[in-house]
Amino acid sequence: MTFRFLRWLNRRGVSRSKLKGSLAHRWLGNGIFTKDLWAFRRESVARGWLIGSLIGATPLLGLQLLMGLPVGFYFRGNLLVINALILATNPVTAVFFYPFAFMVGCW
């Protein structure tokens, strides 16, 4: 599955050679090319699942993706899994967090 996804990205113009020298490469360095961030390996997917589920449960709906990507980059979790979990848990967590925050605010 990993190789199909990487080939799909390459067909759409996203490759290592095109990313070298880009703004993301200048800011993040060669760490952006680490395979743990993109490939579906057991350890990186587990780290991505943990990071994505923890950050997806925070009540900061607008900042979850902005928080998840640097944490995933630092701990070398799979960024695709982190983004998928955050986007999947947004509607679920909003149902619980906003009424709870309203009740606490009224109290």
C-alpha cells in the first residue's frame, strides 16, 4: 500500500527531487524526507495513531492540525495517520466538548 501511495504522489508532481530546495525543505531540513513520516510501518503508524488520537481529543478545533504536524514530525509519527485521525475525530469531539464548555462557562 505504501508504494502505491508514493507512486500516486509522484504522478501528481510530489517527489523528493521537487521538494528539495522548497520552502518546507528549507524550514524543516532533511528530516522531511524521513520514511517514518510517510511510509506505513508498524512503529510509525502506532506513534501516529497515539499522537493523532491525543491531539484529536483536544478542544482546540482550529489548532489541532497545526499542533499535530509538529508533534508528529518531532516524534516521527506517520503524518498521514495523524491527519486522518484528527479530521475523523473533529465532528465527534465537537459534540462533547462544546456543550461541556458551555455548562462549565455557565457554572
